[in-house]
Amino acid sequence: MIGHDVLTSLCARAAGFPQVQVRRTPYTYDADDPGPYNPGYRWEMREGTGPAVSAEDPYFDENDYYAPFVRYHPPAGDEVDALEVLSLYSAEPDWGMDAGLRLSPLQALTGGSQGYRHLRYGLFGLRVGRAHRRALHFTRLARLAASRRDPYWCARFAARALHYLEDLASPFHTKPFPERAAPAGLLRPRRLYFALYNYHLNLERAVGYRLWRGDRSLLACIEDACGRGKVGAWAARDLERAMGGACSRARSLVPPLFARCRELFPARMLEEWVKIGPEDVQRLSADEELERLVAAWLAGAASLAFGYIAGIAAPLLAGTLSPGEGGGAE
């Protein structure tokens, strides 16, 4: 999805994530996290900047959608705000770290290694994609950083875990298209190919554009879901159960979303790459049925993110701080 940082920031504030300054430390986890990762990607230090993806191909560049709803502050010396780290780097896995890899023959079904790590497709009883495993992987690293009393990387690893959790709760990350679209797709595979990519990317662009601009109706979906959250101490099995439930709920939204996209998006999306603009976003936001489906999507994503932050990320970070350093949500 686009707008990971807005979703994460709202959930973190609601969950009482510590609002403290932490020291930015070098990356020292190569032995614990061998990857593989895109060799062209380095662990960027983006504090004070925005989370939007920059790409040479304008179809994939997000900067024309971005507005700084979350205000990021440059480091004060080596000190950075822990909540800003969590929010900003919840977008990091989209910056190229998972691209251009050979992970599995099955990645051809997800558009490459980036998709393979960010999706959990369920179609005709098959399951393809590793987003759930990436969430667990970075949770383990967050725990490791906490054990080393390294709050910066504890927050940053938790942010990466949140990225994959939020992807698992995003409908088109869980199913590429409804099964009933398959027969027509076999007859005209090119049309299905463009539909599944254009609907996925452009629906997420529309939602991200609105989140980055503080759209009250979408923010309310997130805030309401956080307000309903009830979280205890999450063990590993609880997180896996929560991911499975969120993924199933997101998957159930794909058939009606696919049908609504087919009604609302231009027919040329079946023939070529299309990137929607602000006027399209406004038009889509006026459709009541699409709004209902988007609200259900964001509520599920917020519930999962809130639970993770309240049950895992916030306690881990609090454990790295000296007495008196912690703080609740403003």
C-alpha cells in the first residue's frame, strides 16, 4: 500500500508508543540478517525526509502523490524521534531492498522478488508469497536489537515488520483477482494482466494520496479501529494467528473491490499501464460502495498494526530505555 507512514503514525500514537529521542546507531546486524537484499540498496538514513518511493519510471514514482501529513524532523545531532523512526521506516521495504533478487521460482507469479516478499496470494487453494515470514523475521530482529539495548534499530526493525503486516492486510496483496475472473483471463490473458496490476496500484495510489493529505473519512477509519483495539501480551503464535485472520479478511474484499474497479476505472486499464491523477482520486472517493470497501480494508490494517505496536513494538522499545525516558502518546 501507499501511505504506510500515516497508518503507522496514527496507530503508534493510539497504542502509546514511546515518544522519546533515541540515538541513531550504525547498522551492525549483517551476521544476524544476511538477506539476501538488493545489492544496489543501502540502509538509507532518511530522518527529516519523506517516505515516498522515487523511481526513474514515472509509472512507479510516488512523489506526485506525496504530501507531508506526518511531520519529520531532521536529527538533532545523533538524536531522532523514535515514533518518527517507526513511521518513516514502515515504508522502507518499498524503497528497493527486495527488488532484483532470485528467491524462488514462484516469484514469477508475483511479478518478481519484490512482490514475492510483499504479497501472500491465495488463489484456488494455493498460497504464494512471503510477507508473513518477513514480518516475523523483522520482529525477531527487533527483539534482538532490544536485547542489545539499541532502541534505534529496535524501532526500525519493528517498522519494517509493520510494513509487511500492513501489506498482509491490503486486499490486492492477498489475492491478485477473483477466481471467477480466471476463465475470461485464460481467453484474454493480456487484459487480466493489466487489470490486476492497474487496479492494485491505482487503488493503493488513491488511498495513499488521501492519507498523505489527511482525509478525515479515512483517518477516522484508522482511529476508530485503534479505539476498538484490545491487546494483551502477544506471543509469536498470537502474531501468526493475527496475521492469518487479517489476511483472510483482506482476501474476502478482493472480489467486490475488483468488480468496483472494473466499473470505475477507465477501460484502457485493460490495455496499457495507467497512472491515475488527483482528479481521478476525487471521483473515486465519491463512490459510496468503494468507500465502504476501503474503510473495511483500512480498519483491518489498523487493527493489526495497532495490536502489533501495543503488544510487541512499544514494550520492546520501552525495555531499551532508562527509567524515566519513556512516554505515552501525546
